[in-house]
Amino acid sequence: MPYLLSFHWGWLVGSLLLGLAMGWISVVQRGNGTSKVTARWLAVVAAALVGVALARVVPGRFGYWLDLGLIIFACYLVGCTIGAWLRDIVVSRSQPAG
């Protein structure tokens, strides 16, 4: 893990910044979003992948890619959350009180 963080820090910061931008933009979208069933399936898949990575079931290069992909995805999600939160703060301040 420390090797992934020290060697790929640029990619991790890039995914965080991309997530920040997407979180900022996505608040404006007025789409339907993901259904609850799809969201549950995605959560199960993500939890299974994290479980496989923690149990070190996948050896070698593919295990390395799995770990790296999960860390990049986590950085992206953190960036999305921060971007949406910052956008909410900015939009709520610009609305008139009433």
C-alpha cells in the first residue's frame, strides 16, 4: 500500500481533482440518477472487490491493478463528495434569505 501511494501519487491526485470537478458539475444535473436496485448491486460489487483485495485472493500483476484501481476509485469518490459539498455551500450562499 505505501508503495502504491508513493509511486502513483500523481494519478491519485489527478483522480481526486477529476472527482472534485465532476462533483462540482454533477449537482447541476437534473437527471433520474441510478435506481435503488442498481445502486445496491453496485455496492455489493464494490464490497466484493474490496473483500477480494483485502483477502489477497488475486496474486501478482492483476492483484496490483485491482488494488490500484480501488485506491484510484476511492480518491475519485472522495473528490466527488467534496466537490458536491463545496458546490452546495456556494449555491446556498448565493440564494437570497427568505
